Amino acid sequence: MSRLRELLMPAAASTVARDVDSLFYFLLGLSAFFFLLIAALTAWFVIRYRQGSRVRRGAAPTHNTALELLWSLIPLALVIVIFFWGFHGYISAAVPPADALEIKVVAKKWLWQFEYPNGLRTVNEIRVPVGKPVKLVMISEDVIHSFYVPSFRIKQDVLPSRYTQLWFEVTEPGAHRILCTEYCGRGHSDMLGVIHAVSDEEYRSWLESGGGLGEGMPLVEFGRLLYTRYGCEVCHSLDGSRLEGPSFKGIFGKPVRLSDGRTVTADEDYLRRSILQPQTEVVAGYQPVMPTFQGLLGEREINALIEFIKEQK
Amino acid sequence: MTGANYLTETRGLRSWLFTLDHKRIGVMYLWSTLLAFFLGGVLAMLIRLELITPQKTLMDADTYNKVFTLHGAVMIFLFIIPSIPAALGNFVLPLLLGAKDVAFPRLNLASYYLYVAGAIMALASLVTGGIDTGWTFYTPYSTSTGGAVNLVTLAVFVLGFSSIFTGINFIATTHKLRAPGMNWFRMPLFVWGMYATAIIQILATPVLGITVLLLFLERVFGVGIFDPKLGGDPVLFQHFFWFYSHPAVYIMILPGMAIISEVIPVFSQRPIFGYRAIAFSSVAIAGVSFLVWGHHMFVSGQSVLASAIFSFLTFLVAIPSAVKVFNWVATMYKGSIRLQAPMIYAITFLLLFAIGGLTGLFLGSLATDVHLHDTYFVVAHFHYVMMGGTFIAFLAGLHYWWPKMFGRMYSETAARVAAALVFIGFNATFLSQFVLGSRGMPRRYYNYLPEFQALHVLSTVGSWVLALGLLIVAGYLLASLRRKPEAPPNPWGGMTLEWQTTSPPPTHNFLEQPVVDRGPYDFPPLETEEETVARSA
Ligand code: HEM
Ligand SMILES: [Cu+2]
Ligand SMILES: [Cu+2]
């Protein structure tokens, strides 16, 4: 049965998902019933009353008030039931419990930034405890994005003009996908993230260790991980092709022409400045659209990214 | 062909370009909208081809975004909105009413040239940088992106007036030019459908015009209306946009329903079941359609109360559509049914529109919409309604009135093969997308997760079958123009006035002013079982 369910929807992993799914399957059954009714009647009439067939035709009615009332009122009653059912699910998903863990979300082309109450910041990835309500307070830095977690059955647009909220309580441990569902340009389909649902203890120790990403990983490997995790890949290719920003291929140690006419050498310091204050030295021929990673990356992470870029010969 | 008809009476390019004849304007609209459909279709094939693999297949992300934007914009503004009213409606509405022409022939020609101007502007965007906003132009993306957005917003503005002119003409014609004896309840249901459509065209389209103009002002002069950087509100744009575009959904579907209401009675030789219910439900839909726009914004941050009200009204507007479906099915009961091309498409419409309508319940209901909004479920839903509904109804109407328009019959065998391919191809293309959507595949995605590939491949292969079917349709219709047999005045046994004149009609439609003394579906009595037995003995 659950296998069958996963054919149509990802495995349900939040407290609201069950409700949504029951309504979904109710609607599916109802639709199947009405579709088959219409199809069967049509087929039956077309065959039985085909031109020249031997059946009693006579004078058929051109209207029938009782029948017409019946087939207006039954659907009306059904849609009223559906409306209240859908409304009930929506309301419970709209009001976060007072004790929810609050995480701030900033969306921008094309990544998700998160900040925990203790100041810990992450990009495109969060860790939350199973069985505890979590509330997201979201804002966008540029255009409208939309925060969607299919396995939780939740979605909310993220606006540049005001905060919007979303809350959930995870029921299944594991990794749950975040997708952007409001079209936001070239990197829209790459604006992915992940929610790791873990036990309460694991969550606490992770929070205390300050995130603990990439521990024991060689720097270049760690840099490669950050390159995808932090969305650099949306704007920087590794194969020399031009995206929103220049490719990383072979840039290290070469001279770079800047938009203010100066030429600098792409050494470690230049790369570091490019990542932390991208607006101060803009490569000639490109728009100053790179977001700053100041405050998001620790020293080890910056080093890892620089080592990774150096490797792209 | 006996005597001169509207096609042969005058000749030469000038006689077409300056014509005031509603039939010729309808034919020019027909070829233009079909050309637009072809272009939109080529773009659709490119989208499907790109999506056959999860990463890059043949174009980069920027190109993909431009291709789906242009596909949507061309299909909506250049094909589906004008197709039935301005092409088929222009041709048959005066004939159905027993009139010589529409009320304002010059306005009619102006409408066509505005359409051409708008189309040229929209397509000029191809060579002036393209446009990547999606056909919905959501702010602030559309105010911050580059490309030819200004040009396309102006094109939409111009096209809006083309649509308004058609609407004005149809309302005036219906009120003023009915043949003697044709009271409102002797009007064919196609006219009722066009009338309801015209109301929406006139009342809703100006809002779209104003909206795109505001967008233009913001982009060009930096007037802060929608962009929060200038103190505007981006969600306001969505309210404006859907205040037009939801009613516009009915500009798209009511004409389709109107065609089906003609075809099913004729090919069942039975009066339509519940004439008044169908007529009034069209007008009711037109009215309520103005009050449901917020169902596109359940997750955009509008208040819970607003969402609840919009959801409730959305369900109410579903009832008249359901009633129409039941009426059409009931019309076939005890009929004498002929499965010729127009009827095959009408039945295809019934099945596909039923799926489109029923899946609308999932989207109107709040809890499920949150999950399905902006996924492929929505893409599948609106293609079932617009392509499976309106476009298939357009094909039904085209096959129904083709003999009247051009005086030729087409090959029924070819038509059956094509209809079967279209049905199979369509369902393969779009049924798979419901599953993609409910499994969490967002729309407007260039790259996607590998787990979705199998369904995308199915959808793409389906689109090839669909395209093949449509190419066959184009083939036999065009072939019929050069080939006999010529069409008789009334090939289908219709009772409405267009079948009482020659095929094709003379320039002034009727040689004598028709007088109406019965309803549009008063078919001769069908033979009883005894008579059938006697005849076959
Ligand atoms: C009457 C015919 C049609 C109409 C009115 C129509 C309309 C539309 C509209 C309005 C969109 C949304 C564009 C956007 O998101 O901005 C769209 C998207 C799409 N259409 Fe069509 N279309 C039609 C036929 C087709 C056909 C025949 C195919 C397939 C062969 C097709 C495939 C698609 C696909 C795959 C998308 C989704 C693109 C994406 O979200 O990435 N359409 N269509
Ligand atoms: Cu996005
Ligand atoms: Cu709508």
C-alpha cells in the first residue's frame, strides 16, 4: 500500500502531510468515479444509439427539472465538503505553535541562507530535530522565490517586500529536499537545498559544534563540496564556459582585467577578496551580481574554496 | 460551385487586405492564428526535447527560459484567445444569426490589423534579445531582467484592444442583427457562448492593458508600483494580473464549450438537453469568473481569510461547468449518433475536459493546492483544459464548419486516424505530467532530479505522437482545398441558419433574408424502432 502511495507522492514526512494525502486520495477516487461515469455513459450512448441501430428512440425529454436539480445539488454538496476539508488542512498548516524553533531564511538568486537563534549560519542545508515544530521566517533579497518541501507538502512564497512564514514538524528522520517553486531566472532549477531531520541529541551536538561541516576532509575535497553546496556552480563553471560569472578554469595566477580598468593577478588574496567583497573588484565584462559570502564562510571554508579553485587548471 | 461566393466574387490581394466581409476577416484570422499555433507548437516540441534528459540536452538555461516564455505567450495571446471567437466566431456568428455581417465591419478589420501589429511586436522580441519572464510577467523579476520585456508588454497591450474590438462587435451584433423571429431563446448556443465571452473580453481586458502599461512605466521611467526597491508591492502585480487572467481562462474555454453545444446535438439529431441551463450557465460563469482570481495566490502570502473566500468561490464556479458536461452527455441519450470527425473531436473534448475540470478540484482545495501549486500538476491541468478542451473544441468546430468555409469535404478516414493519434499522444504527453507534479517536480525547471526522467521521456515521446497526428490534420485539410468532393449546403443535417445557405456562402450570406419560426435544434423526428425494423426488412 505505501509503495503504491509513493508512486504518486513522495513519502509523507511531516505532521500535516497525512491530512493532505487523505484529501488527495479522496479527490482522486471521486474524480475517477465521475470520469468513469461520464466515459461509460458516453460509450454506452454512442454504441446503443448509433445511427440506424435497432432501439426504441421515441420522443426523449429535452429537459427534466428533477434530474437537473439532482446533478447540480449533488456536486454542490460534494464541493462544499471538499472546501471545508481543504480549509481545515490549510489552517492547521498556517498557524505555527508558539514554542516552535525559529530559523531565519534569506533567499537570493540562487541559494537559501539560514540563520539559527544562536547565530549559526548555513547555506542550502539545515538540520532540525524530529518531532519538534520548526518555524521559518523568510525574506528575499531580490525577486520572489518559493520554499517548497515536497515530502512535507508545504510551500510558501518568499517575498522581497515583507516576511512570510512557514512551519513544519518532521515525523521521519532523513534528508528532505527543498526546491524553489517560483520562477526566478537562470538558476531557478538549481536552487536546491536539503533539510536533515535528526534526533534531538544529534541536533544539539551539531548545533554546539557550530555546524561541523567538512571535518576531516582534505581541503580540495571540502572546497568541491562547498562549490556545489553554496551554489557557486550556478554562476561559475569548471569547464571554461561562461555563465553569470567567469569560469574557474585556469584563473589562478593569471592576470584579471577589472571593470575600472586596472589589472590584478588572481592570487590567493584576490580570490579571497572576490569571495568576501565581490563588488569592490568586478571582473571586466561581467555584471556585479555575485552575492557576498562575508559572515557565511569561516576561514577554513574560504581556504578550501581557494584551494579548490587553484586545482582547476 | 454554383454562382459567385465570398471567395470568388472579388479577386486579388487588395480585395482581401481591405475587405470588410466578416467571412474573409474570419479566414484571415484563421490562417494567422493557425500560423501562431504552429510556431507555439514548434517551441513546445523544443521544450519537450530539452526535457528528455535531466541536464542540458540541446540548449542552455537562458534559451530554455525564453523558449517556454514565448511558447506560453504565443499560445495564449496569439492563438487561444483569438482562435475561436475571432476566426471561427467571426465567420459563423453573423450566419447563425441570419445577419449580413457583424455590426461594425470596419472595427472588425481594425481588430485584425491590431492583432497583426501585436503579433509582429511580440515576435520581434525574438531578434531583440528575447524575453524570459514566463508568460505571467511576475514582478520584480520582470522589472529587473533584461531583454525585450518592454516590447512584449506593449504587444500585449495592443493585442488586448484587438480582443476588445471583437467583443464589442459580437455584443452589438447579437443585440441588433438577429433575423426576424429569432428571439433570445431561439439563438444557437454558440451565440450564447460568444456573448458571454464578449462580456469578459470587454470588462477584463482593460485591466490587463493597465497592468502591462504600469509594468512598462516602471521599467522605463522607474515609477515605483511593483518593485519593492522603488517602494512598490510585487504581490499587487499578481492581483492585477490574475484579475484579468482568471476571467481570461473563460475567454479561452467558453468558446470551446459553445462549439461542443452545436456539434453534439447535430451529430445526435437531438435537441440539446437543458438549453436554458447551458445558456444561463455561460453567463453565470462569466459573472462569477471575476471573483476567483485569488486561487492563483494561495501560497503568495495573501491572508487566510482571502484564500478561504477565493477557494469557496472557485468551487461554486465549477458547478455550472459540471452541469454542462452532464447536459452534453444527456443530449446523446436516444439520439441517432454519427461518429464523423466533428463528433469524434467533441467526444474527445468531453473526456479530456472532464479530466481537466476534475483535476481543478485538487487545485481549488486549499490543502492540496499548497503541495501542487507551481508543479507539473498545474502544467498538466491547464493543458487538459486549454489544449484538451479549447484546442480540441476548436478542431471540432474547424471540422464542422470547414465545408461551409471552403466548400470542400475532407477525408473522413484520415480524420479518424489523426484523431486517434492526437488522443493517444495528448494523454501520453500530459497524463504523465500529473504524476510528475504530485511527486514534486516544479514547473519552469531546466534541470531536474534524475528520478523524474522516465516520466519526462514518456511525455516527450507522447509529444511526437501528438505532433504526428496534428500534421496529418493539416495535411488532409489542406489537401481538401485542391480536391473534390465539393460540399453540399448542409452536409451534417444541421438546423441552424448557416446550413440554409450555399457552401461557401455568397458575399451577403443569404440570397433571401431568413425568417426564424423554430428553435435551433428542432430536428425532424427520429425513426422509431418499428420503422427501423420495417426499413431494414
Ligand atoms: C493549445 C495549445 C497549448 C497552449 C494554450 C499552451 C499553453 C502553455 C502555457 C501558458 C504554458 C506556461 C508557460 C509559462 O510557464 O510561462 C505552457 C507550458 C508548457 N507547454 Fe504548452 N501549450 C499548448 C500546447 C502544448 C503542447 C502541444 C505541448 C507539448 C508538446 C506543450 C508543452 C508545454 C510544456 C512542457 C510546458 C512547461 C514548460 C515549463 O514549465 O518548463 N504545450 N504551455
Ligand atoms: Cu526559483
Ligand atoms: Cu484562475
